[in-house]
Amino acid sequence: MAYADLRQFMARLDAAGELLTIDAPVDPDQELGAICRENLDEKGPALLFTNVTGHEGSVLTDILGTRERVAMAMEVEESELIESYSEKVRRKPITELPLVDDAVCKQVTLSGDEFNLQSLVPPIVANQQDSGAFINYGLVIVKDPETGRRNMSINRMMLKGDNRTGIWSNPPAHCGVIRKKYEALGKPMEIAVAIGADPMLYIASQVPGLNLGDDEIELASAMRGEAIEMVKCDTLDLEVPANCELVLEGIIPPGELETEGQYGEYPGYYSTIEQQPVVNFHHATHRRDPLFLFSYLGIPPTETHMLGQLAGEAGFLAKLRSDVAPTVKEVYCPPDMMTVIVCLKKTFEEQAKHIIYSLWTNRVVKTVIVVDEDINPRDAERVYWAIGTRCSPERDVIKGDGYCTTGPSREKYGSPTWQKMGIDATEPLSG
Ligand SMILES: Cc1cc2nc3c(=O)[nH]c(=O)nc-3n(C[C@H](O)[C@H](O)[C@H](O)COP(=O)(O)O)c2cc1C
Ligand SMILES: [Mn+2]
């Protein structure tokens, strides 16, 4: 049975000893983030903070921080995780999502003067040099103005006061592409942010390789085996999952950009300050005592890396097997999300290079290492050995340039584009 909502999943975590409740007062300014950091490093449980200074409700974090918890969210054994994920993301989306009138996310309505974003959102400044507090685990729901198709993604939103936030979308991601369409039309973009929902929505929101027009909520429905009930927004022509904790309704005006960031990003560095769109929120609905969901972001491991690793290992294996190398044995994605190690039974000499070029098209992937089938890709020392003994840098280290950057890095030469690297650490076939 699929989880009906976040609370059911939280109860399941609790029953499995995977939830720690922290009743002591915790400062949302860096203290909460520091606790999450340490907890992630120790592969600790999900954390429920019931006493966040300056915030009335509880804050739940790190729900998908380990493979074990992702397996619980997908209702499979940990050993079946990759196989199950691969099968579920290939399911036919459930396109008929029931619209309900009576939804728990509408238990409380805040409109007009009653609406105050600050009273709904804990002011979490996760890392020391973040430019302020961010909402960073909201399900951002928008519609393509040309096709009317819905898109759901996770995008950080910097709190700016006056019910206003920033929003950041990687330009090639759908949310960014759709916003550009509204911008070109000179039209405001309606945006709903659903906070706290069935964990499958978070997993589905991070599935790579979807097409513009693919609705992540329809996919999540297929992945959990049951349609997600939706409810109409009060003030927008958008629908949101009916059982979520909190819904924020707002508008992105065209032609308005403001400074956004800096922000501690998934590669482990701060993003730079840039001009980005803003969101003006004007309305909210929520459950009584809404849970707020937050995800610490920074150096791996984090939830973001956990989901990236899972998507990478399952997705790249399927892609490579159907694309350039049916004889790929295994794919290992270390938690950094930028490196992929492919274990291959090579059938033609150039095959490792084909794999490298094929994986570079993924925007997060930076370094691809290909090893032979006798090397366990998860054993770093064996991988180093293979590189040391089977790779001729002149021919076997290949480089690509001109890719768009996906996050801040500390490369030395300040290139505006991203370079990529491939290491063919396979033996010659004839050898
Ligand atoms: C906690 C978390 C925060 C994220 N923040 C952002 C963000 O601020 N901007 C962004 O473009 N992607 C962010 N992502 C990644 C996107 O949600 C992801 O790439 C998604 O697939 C984009 O979907 P889309 O192509 O439909 O827009 C975040 C992911 C997670 C797990
Ligand atoms: Mn999308």
C-alpha cells in the first residue's frame, strides 16, 4: 500500500527506529543545519525538530538520507532498490489523477492580510555564508503555457520578506525552460509550492532524463502504484497533491530579476550571487499543525546525493545497456554525483570511449571511468590500480568542453563552461 501522506511515512520511519525527535530548542540560524550535517555524516536517522526557535510547527529533515530509508519510501528491500527503481521509473504514467473537493491541505486557509509567509516557513539558514533563509524542499508545480502540461520540480526559494522569495532553476531544467516561455510571452507565471507529501513525489521529482511535458506527479503515481489525489489551488489554475502539509500560491512576474544567493550548493561550495526571478506569494492553505520539510544541502552525503546516486546507478545502467554497451556489468555512482564508474565486458575496442561520450550528455556527470569486468567499481583501490596499469593518458584520458555548469566548483582557471573527463582504464581486447 502506498503512503497516503508524509505523516504515514514518518510513522513508518518511527516504527523502524529511523526517526529521532529533538524536543530541545534549536536555532534555525545554522544550528539546525549543523545538526543535520553531523547526522548525515553519521548516516543517522530522519530528524524531527519540534522546537525550532521562531517557528510554531515541527520541522522534519533527512527523510531520504540513506539507502535504507529510500527503500522504505519505495516499499522494497534495500537489496532490491536499484532493480525496483529501474522498473518503477519505466512504468506508464497514471494520467487520470482524481480531483477531490475536500482535501486535508485545505484545513486552514490564509488569504489577504492573514497571509504571511514568515509565519509559515521556518527561517532556516543552513550554512554560515548563505545569503539568508531558504525553502529548499518544496514541490514546485507549474504549467507549460504552450501545452498546458504540468511540471513538478524542487527549486530553492530565498526568503526576501514581504511574502516574496527568489527562485533558482538550472536553465536547461524544465522549470527554467517553462519560465522562459512565460517571460517571452510577457505573462506572469502561476506557481504552487507543495510542502510535505508522500516521499515518492520527491523521488519522482529527481528522475533524470524526463522530457518536457512529462508530469512528475503522474510518474510518482505510477511509481507508487496508485493515483495521487489532487486538489485545485484556491487562486491559481494549478492542482496540488491533496494530502500535502502546506501549499503556497504565488506568481512570478515577467521581467523582474533580483539578486539571489549565495547558497551552499550540492557540490559543497557556495553558489555565486546572480540575478534571478522572484515569486510573489499571496495565499496559502495547510493542514492543522503542518509539518515543514527541509533537506540539508552541502558536501555529500546528503539526501540530494542519495537520490542522485540511486537515479544514476539505475538510469545509467539501463541507458548504457540499450544504447552503446549491452555488456555493461555494473554502474557505481559515488555520492558526489559527478563521477560515474562503469564496469564493462568490452566487446569492441572503442566501446569504453562510447560509454564516456554517452554519459557526458547527462548534465551533472563530469568524470566517467570505465573499468573491465574483473574490477569491482565500488572498490576504489582496485579502480586506482586499473587506472595505474591499464590507462595511457595520451589516448585514454579524453576531455570535453563547452558544457553548462550545474553547480559551483573550485576549478582553477575560471571557465564559464564545464569541462568533462573520461578515463578508459580497460585493457586492450587483444591483450
Ligand atoms: C533538496 C533539493 C534541492 C534542489 N534545488 C534545486 C534548485 O534550487 N534549482 C534547480 O534547478 N534544481 C534543484 N534541484 C534539482 C531539481 O529538482 C531536479 O534537477 C529536477 O529533476 C528538475 O526538474 P525539472 O527538469 O522538471 O525542472 C534540487 C533537488 C533537491 C533534491
Ligand atoms: Mn520536468
